[in-house]
Amino acid sequence: MSNWNTFLKSVPAGVMIGLGVTAFISTENKMFGSILFCLGLFGICAFGFNLFTGKIGYIIPTKNKPNCLMIWLGNLVGCLITTVPLRFASPKYNEAAAILAENKLSQNFLQTFILGIFCGMIMYIVVENYSSNNSALGKYLGIFLGIPAFIFAGFEHSIADICYFSYAASSLEQVAQMFVYILIVSVANGIGSVIFRAFTIMYKEKVKK
């Protein structure tokens, strides 16, 4: 797949995550909000869009290694396409996201990095289950278990964080701080996903022997 096609399949994934985040911050009930958030990954998996946190794990042994930089950029554009006009349309999104953003930015580097690693693990589990599970129920059950799990655990999802920060940003200085934060989480998500993929590959090879 060309870089341009990869990018084009990544933009709607960012839109889907933007919709999921918007639904999540629109309700005070965290449990209900986490279920609504599932809309994002549900749409991505159903339509075959490219999500950075769902693809990064496959950079190790696979025939078609994903261009994760193009996917990340496409996700970024998709997130902004969704959140920028919605922020203009309703101030309630800014108010809800500002609280989340403040809590996230109060974490130190190590805390953020660790939380990002474990989110990467969950995202790999959910996406791999969707692609390999022969049961339709099993495919979607993974989504509706995995997403609330990382939300309630407080794990950091880089693409979702782009959406939260897009709603919450109030100054150029803060945008710069948020951008560094997202880069840290992106790397951590990748490490967590790759680690878990390595575990599954080793397990499958051991079973074959």
C-alpha cells in the first residue's frame, strides 16, 4: 500500500477516535462513557481503517510492515478534523477535556511512559483478537472489554490524548507541552504493543514445537 493510501485510511480512524472521545467526555457516568468510547474502535475494525495503536505492534515479523509514521499523521489529521469544529460548536467539550488534560499533564515522564506501555498492550490484544477470532461475538466482545479496561485503569492512549488535548488546549505554550506528552505516549504505546506481540509470537512457536 502506498504512503498516500495508508494516510487516507488513517484519517477516518482519527475521526472515529475523535467521535469516541467526544461521546466519552459528554457524559458524567464514566462506565457508560467508556462503552460509548468503544464506538471509535468498533468503526475502525469494522471498516478496516488504520489506527496507530492498532498497527504499531505489527512492525515485527510481518509480510506487510505498516508505515506507522503515515498512520500517526493521518490519525492526527482525523482527530483535528473532528475536535476543532466540535470545540467551536459546543464549549462543554472544552470544559470536560480541560480537567482530564490537567490531570494528564501533572504526571511525570515515567508515570506517563508506563501508563502508555500498558495501553499499547491492551490495544494489541484487542486488535489481534478481532483479526484472528473466528467468532463474531468474540471479536466485538474484545473491543467492549478492552476499551473500558484501559480507560478505568487510567492507561494512556496517544491518539485519544490528541483529541482530549485538542479540546483542552488554551495557549501555544500548553500546545507544545501537550505535543511532547503525546510523543512520549506514542513511543510507549508502540513498546507495549511490540512487547505483547513478541510474547504471542514466542508462545505460538513454542506450541508448534
